[in-house]
Amino acid sequence: MYTIFETFVGAGGSHLGFINNGFKTKYVNDFDDNCLKTLVYNNPEIEKEAIIDNSSIMDIDPSKILEKTNMKPRELDVLFGGLVCKGFSLAGERSPNDERNYFYRKQLKIVEAVKPKISIIENVPGIQNAKVLSPNASEEVADKIDDIWQKLEDYKGLKAYARKSNNITKEIQEKGKELRKEKEEMIDFLEKEHLLIPVIDDIKMIYDKLGYKVYMQVLNSACYGAATKRERVIIVAVRNDIKFEFNFPEATYGNETFKEKYPYLYINKDKEIKPLRTVNDALNIIDYSNERDIDNIPMQHNQKTVERFKYIPEGDSIANHIDELPEDLKISKFYSRGNTMRLAGNEPSPTLVPGHSNFPVHPKENRSITVREAATITGFPLQYKFFGSHTKRCEEVGNAVPPPLSAAVAKSAKELLDKYYNKEKNK
């Protein structure tokens, strides 16, 4: 049985994939106590077998992990980190000095201390284009960046408030242009002075210094049986003394569009590929008669919201139908995102990102999908129970690595470790 440490473990999407492939968790970390409660309730063996750490990754002492787990450097098989991705996400204003952008460096400090055979980082595709502030930048430059991006955040709040009261003045619009110009000038300055470094290059450089060979690929969870088209970047680093190549998992589900988009996942032309799992496939296995399942209780929307939902065709967004709404139901296109998109039942869902405590609209019913429906679409077991407020439970599902994706990655890691240990045994 192979060993694993997990950081940013969340509700356990990555954990399920590895445990179901024969890995034993020795250490789990997440600063969100609701996530840890969800994780431990559904995986009770963790309390007996692993160290549970609710520290921020920035406060972790890597050497203490080995001490607490009674393990030695180089002994661990896999270190997995589904790093918090808000700093990298293409959504919103990304500051090159956002503290969350630097979590990967702390993760790599753990790699340096623990020296696992395989280190895996999971993140959003936006990490491929993300840049962070170089360590060579002065404190003055860093403070200026923080000031500009804080003013942008404050402005967004001001504009949102003005929009709600239908009072966006010319002065507010000019303020926005002024701040965006200030931001662009700062980015131009940073580029010109070579003070921005690509995150991926930084990760590869650090791994190289630590003695690891890096493999990177964009994987889509729908390729492995999740009913959601969630893309993730998987960065795998294999310690240099292990002379076997890491092979990313081949797709087991797909269609012609997927084969064209991800040709590197459909290399074996003779391999049988199953049809992509759809939202309806996921919803059809839920037991709706189970009234004790609090994760499957629909939100109580107000009547106006329900009436708006009626105008959204399946697989479409209200943004495309604003003009069809009666005057008393009309809203700004700015507010037409999130749960004002109706899922298409006969397709995998897009990435499920909860907005304002709820998910997209059910394919047929005039309500947002429940936590249970979102979890089942993502690939969690039907009996998996989530803890925290409704908002927190939505976030736990929305932030999770889809279990079918983590299971595929875990299987590839296991195949490499099998080769390594068989060779060691036969020496």
C-alpha cells in the first residue's frame, strides 16, 4: 500500500481517487474546518491513520510533518496538492503580488523537506499564463501594486452598489477608466523591467533544483467519467532516481470533439471509448425519495427568481433572453451569470462554480441544482455528506477535484510506483 500526503485536501475529491487506488493517507491539510469535517466524516479511517492539520499552508513547518508522521525523507510515495487557485484564476482581477499566487512555493518547500517519489500539483488552466512578481522587485514596487489592485477591488464594490441603485454616473465610469489605465501602466512597467516571472517556469526551475523531472498536461474530468467538463492542469514531478516515465492517464470517455481537442489523451486508436456522461446520467442515479438527505434539499428561491428561470431554455443563459422578460423581471446582464444558466441535460455540465451560494439551474425544473446534484455530477459517491452552511457546502463541491479525474491520475502514479518497487525488489 503506497503512502500519500495531501495539502489543500478540501472535501476529499482528490483523496477518494487515491484511496480507491490503494493509497494510504498519512497526512492531510486544509485550513477550512468544514472541509476537514466533511473529509473525516466520509473517510473515518483518516482519524486513526493520518495526521490532520488545519493550518494555513503558509504556517506549516515541513520538517514537523515528517516528525509527526514518523517518516523519513524520501520515504513518502506521493505528495498531492490541489492548490488554492483564486490568485491564478482567469476570472477577476489578478494581482501579480496576490499572496495566494505564492502557495506553490510553500508546497515546494514541503517537497524539499519530504522528498517524495512523486509530487503532484493540481490547478486551474489559468496557471499556464499566470505571472508573479519577481523576488528582485523592490518593496516599493510591491506596495504600489497592492495599492492599485486594492483600489480596483474597492471600485468594483462601488460600481456594483451603483448598478443596483441604477446610478452609474459619468464620474464613476471615468474613475474605472483611470484605474484600468493605472493598472495597465504598472503591468507595462513590470514587463519592461523584467519583474514578472511565469509561474510555470518558476515551478519547473524549483523542481529541477530539487532533483525532479516535470511532466505537465491539461486533463478534462469528463474524459474519465465525471459528468462535468472541468479542465485541470496536472503537474507531476518524479524524483530523478526513479528511472521510469510518468504516463498521463488515457481517456476512457469521449466523443469526436474531445478527440480533436485532447488528441494526447486518445493515443490508442483501438481502445474502446465510452460516451461522455451527461447531467441526466448523474441525476438519474440520485434517490429523490430520501428526505433525510439535507444535501438534496432545493433552495427556496423568491417568486421573481423562479419566474425568470422559466425564460431560460435548456443549455442556455438568461443573458441571451433579457429582452424577452417582462419589465418587472428584467435584470442587468451583469447579474445574469451563475445560477441564471440552465444546464443541458444531454451533455456534461460546464465547470460548476457556485455563485451567491447556488449552482446553475436544473435542466427541467425552475430551481438551481442542489448540493447533492452538483456533487453527483462532479463524481462524488451518492452517500457523501457535506458539512457547513449551504454556501460552504456549495464551495466544497465547486472547489473539489472531481473524483474520477483524481482516480485516473492516482492509477497512473500507482503504475509508475509498481514499476519502481518491482525493480527495487529484483535488485
